Amino acid sequence: MKTAFFSTQSYDKYYFDQVNVNYQNELVYFEASLNAQTAVLAEGCDAVCIFVNDKADAATLEKLAEIGIRNIVLRCAGFNQVDLLTAKALNFKVLRVPAYSPEAVAEHAVALILTLNRKTHKAYNRVREGNFSLDRLTGFNLHGKTVGVIGLGKIGLAFARIMHGFGCKTIAYDPFELDVPAYIQLVSNEELFKNSDVISIHCPLNESTQHLINENSLQEMKDGVMLINTSRGAVIHTAAAIEALKTGKLGYLGIDVYEQEEKLFFRDLSESVIPDEQILRLMSFPNVLITAHQAFLTLEALTEIADTTLKNLQQIEKGQASLNSVLK
Ligand code: NAI
């Protein structure tokens, strides 16, 4: 199938070209992200392939439909960037990669915890400059601490498994009844906020989770709590998190996702004036660690993403029903 890739990065092209040898699709790569203005680039293609910050809103979907495209493959798990009601009304097929490597994301969440706690990023820079002082590098033992997991799906479970290995007490909130390993205690959101030393967010972004972390929920948390978000930026109300950092309520914040990330992430803005006051404020805190949506970025995950996406295109071409469809 002739497929237009939006928001293409060098690693997308590398892994998709490698895996596509087995599928023989015609892949057309664009650096531009998908929106109502850029949709026209896909003219002549059978499908578009998009990522987390592309916009498949109503206006974009209508433009795609106008040029005869009704197939979208998402090379990611989350699908909050697609207007599902419009997609359904316009008869689109929308397929995603529901699971590629939960461990890739879970391990990155753990990397954020360890870096924030043991300050290895600061130690690395100090030693390179000949500063061997340990002043202000004190961390805390993870062993024995309570770690709260919000969203106990594939990634949340992988994360809890690792933290259990560290000797942490793992508690979790998920609105759905789950059969979970004995070392995870299911609790209410309120109990999780109240008792956790570290909270890690692994739920999808939807109406029930948007700004789940807000002024009120932050107040319910332990003083000095560590908050980690590798899910979606808008689960945290950024302004409330900034206030909580200022008062010390939030002791550490590690984020791989950010509410306004579509204007920033996946670009080199090192020679630009950063057009976002909130991220600049976040960057100014010594106890905040930001990575630019890289939790998925392992070679295992990229290979799996390419393979499932190309399989999804194959199923669309053959008119087969797919378990990876997001439209029920
Ligand atoms: P999943 O669908 O396996 O699990 C999500 C879990 O969240 C489910 O058990 C669901 O019941 C639960 N959930 C739903 N609403 C909730 C709520 N209000 N409160 C608490 N839990 C709730 O999804 P998976 O694969 O574990 O991915 C989770 C999220 O991680 C994705 O939706 C995506 O946003 C994000 N993600 C981030 C990546 C990154 O590179 N930073 C890469 C891949 C996913």
C-alpha cells in the first residue's frame, strides 16, 4: 500500500525501511506533522501513518477523506490524537500498535526515578569538570518505599514488576477489575495519593484522566513525593505541578511527556527562543527531569512498532478485521 508517513524521524525511516523488506509497501516519508493544512501531502496514497503529536481532528479527517484516504495507521499505542467520532462517521479504518514493548516505557520510568533520586546526571557533569565533591548528591533508598502505579495495564504491570524487584511496596489504582500478581495491592486513587513515596502514571489520556494530577490531588499526596509521568502530558495540570514544586509539596518531577509537547518535542530548538513559558519554568527547577517523549525509543520497540504497523496495513489491504482497530 502506498502510505504517507507524517512526523518522520531518521529512526522511523531506518526501522520501517528494514522491516518493509518483508512487506513491500510503498512508503513516502514527510517530516511535517499531519494537520488540516498538511493532509494534502498524502494525495495519491492509500493510507497515512501518524505518531503521537499528529492531529487527526475533524478538519484533518475531512481533508483526508476529500483526497480519498480512509485508512490511518498509528505507529504508537495511544490514540487520543484521533477524533474517533468523526473517523467513524467518515468510515475510516484506524489501527494502532497496542503493545510493542511495555518494558521499554517501564524501564524509562525507572531511569527517571533513579536519575532524580541518585542525581547521576549531576554527578556525571561534576566529575567531567573535575569536581569530585558529593555535596548535595544525597538520595534515598528505594527499598522499602511505597510506589503507587496509576493505570495497571501492560506498562503499569511491567513497571510494578521492576519496582517490586527493588524491594518496594507496590500499590496501584485502575478503575477496571484486574487479576494482578500478589505483590500488587489495588487501592483507591485517594489511598494511592496519600500513601505513595513515588507515583508513576501509566493510564491513557481520556476524559477521566485529563488533569487527574491537579491542585487538589497534589494536596492529597505526601510532602516531597516523587511524581513520574511517561503516559501523556495532559494527565498532569502543568501549572498546578509548578506551584507544588515551588512549595516543596512535589519533591521531584520526572516527565517524558508534556501538556504542550507538540510545539517542542522531536525538534532541535537549541538555537531558538523556546516558545513556552511553562516548560522553561519546569527546566529551571533542580529537582525536575524532562525527557522529550523517548520512553519508547529502544531498538526492540522500534522494530516491533514497524512490524505491527506494516501488518496493520496488510490487514487493511486484505479487508481483514483487526484486533488492533481502535474503532469498535
Ligand atoms: P494499557 O491499555 O495496557 O493500560 C492502561 C491502563 O490504564 C488500563 O489498565 C486501564 O484500565 C487504565 N486506566 C484507564 N483509565 C484510568 C484511570 N482513570 N485511572 C487509572 N487507570 C486507568 O496501556 P499501556 O500500553 O500500558 O500504555 C499506557 C499509556 O502509556 C498509553 O495510553 C500511552 O499514553 C502511554 N505511552 C507512552 C509512551 C512513551 O513513549 N512515553 C509509549 C507508549 C505508551
